[in-house]
Amino acid sequence: KIAKENNVNLALVAPTGPKGRIIKEDVLRFIQGKQAPQKAAPAVSTSSHSAPHTPGPVSNTPVPLGVVPLDQRVPIRGIQRMMVKSMTESLQIPHLTYCEEVTFDKLRQLRESLKTDLGKRGIKFSYMPLLIKATSLALSHYPVLNASIAENGTEMIYHSNHNIGLAMDTPKGLLVPVIKQVQLKSILDIAIELGHLQEAASKGALSESQLSGGTFSLSNIGSIGGTYAAPVVVLPQVAIGALGRTQVLPRYLDKKGEPASLETIENGDAVVAPVSVMNVSWSADHRVVEGATIARFSNKFKQYVENPALMVAELR
Ligand code: CAO
């Protein structure tokens, strides 16, 4: 009302109220010709500092050369607001993060041998279905990592289904659709489902049920870049894995092509050869997961990835 009576354009008023709201004092301050310090401002400032032009995070308005727009205050909404909530809750978890290097050559060959044929059937086949299956197989040996702490705080719930959430970088922001009952699915089933989820995510059409019910999470940050990440556990889950970028790096190998021992290297029986490696980082809730458990789980995962024949042997 005050704004209307005084012909104030509210778009130009810096909000200082909760959730980015303009409050009465903001309008009165504006009428008096003052703006709140360090608060939102018009997209284009009329000040003429000599610092280089730095566009604000949301403004597309062209800014004259040499003009520095004031900082902008933007309400946190939608997915970002959910992220603030869930990540704030995650702060109560004492995190234990454990990292490992995994050799990727055999898994890469397996993927290459399947990719073309499956591609002809319209199925996109990345590394993820294999890595999701390897995670599920490793989880079946360490069920505490597929558990959660009950709301009463005095019981653990061991989930019988491996509902693996996969972090996706989507046009709407970070979403974590869930592949349910991975323990019952073939690698092909997982590839098909992942394709559907990626398509729905790219259209912003993931349903509530596709986004809920996760019991463990994976994040393939390596598809964007980076080697190691320290992933954050999302309650009520107790563990999460982050996969780094696969790289070809020099490693000492013995005559069988296996990692060489120090003795073999000293005897001159080893060669330095290019090896595909991927770094994986696991974070767990240290209130209920011991470091030794996450280390043993990681060793299992490593075994499956480095020798996919083992994985095949355990498939149902
Ligand atoms: N290292 C190297 N290359 C990788 C890789 C890795 N870790 N992961 C994927 N790639 C390659 C794939 O092999 C593919 O290339 P080719 O087909 O030519 O071989 C290419 O990158 C694209 O893969 P993709 O992203 O389409 O498919 P994907 O199944 O590997 O990954 C998904 C799917 C959803 C995990 C990924 O698209 C994504 O969104 N990643 C980001 C996750 C994220 O934001 N995590 C952070 C969460 S915490 O804030």
C-alpha cells in the first residue's frame, strides 16, 4: 500500500525480510532515498567504479562497460531449498570418508564389448549399470551400509532391497532418482531403467516415487571431472559413494599384467604400463559404520570392478 501510494517500483527495492521478502522498512528506506547496505539492488547499478564488469547471477540485462552491478539477493526455492534442508540435516552426521583406486581395464573392455550391440537395440550402455551392480553385490556382503537408523534412534533398519539413488546433474539442478531393487535386476535391466530416468530427468519429468525410497547413493562426479570427492551422506541413509574420473596412468605391472610387488620391481621383472584407473570415495555415518567395514566393502567393490567375471559369477 505504501509503495502504491508513493509510486514506488517494488522491483527496485532491496528486500531484507525473510525468504527475500520486501518489508515495510525497505519501502520507507527506499522512499527516503536510501537502500539497505549489502542487499539486493537493481540489476544495473548507476555507480561507475572502474572495476571490470561482473554480471550478477540472475540478471541478463546488458551492463554498460565499467559498471559494476550491486550484489543481488535471490530467494532460495524449489530443489535448492530442498538441498539446503537435506544438507543441513546431514550436518548432524559424523562423516568418515575412505578413498580407493580401482583398476578399470577389464570393466572398460566388458563395456566396449557390450556397448555396440546394446546400442543397436537402442540401449545406452555407460559404465554406470556395471558400477551400480558391483555396488549392490558389495552391499550384499555388508548390509549395514544399506541400512538406516530408525526414527526412535535406538534401532537399525536393515533394508532388504538395494534401492540405489544416482545423483544426476539435471537442468533443474541436482536430483537423485532411485533404481529400486537393484539386487534383483540384471545389468541390462539397470541400463534400461537408467536410460528412462535420465530421459525423464532431462525433461524435468521425474516423479515423486522415482525420487524417493533410496537406501544407498552413488554420485558419478567423474562424468564431469575431478578425481576424488568427499560425498555427503543423505539421511536416513548411512553411506554414499562418489566415483571420480577414469584416467590412464602409468603403473608397475608384473609379467602376468598384475600390479607388481616391490620385490618384482627390484628384480627388474616389472614393466611400467598404461592402466585405466578410477578413484572412488565412500562416506559413511561413523555413528553406526566402522572404518574397517567401509574398507572391507570397498575391497569387495574393487574386486568386482577389477575382475568383472567375479561379478558375472554372482549374478542371478
Ligand atoms: N570417468 C570418465 N568418463 C566418464 C565417467 C567417469 N567417471 N563417467 C562417465 N563418463 C563418460 C561416459 O563413458 C560417456 O562417454 P562415452 O559414452 O563416450 O564413453 C560420457 O562420460 C557421458 O556419460 P553420461 O554422463 O551420459 O552417462 P553415465 O551413465 O556415465 O552418468 C549420470 C550418468 C547421471 C551419473 C551423469 O550424467 C551425471 O549427471 N553426473 C553428475 C553427477 C553429479 O552431479 N554428482 C554430484 C552430486 S553432489 O553435488
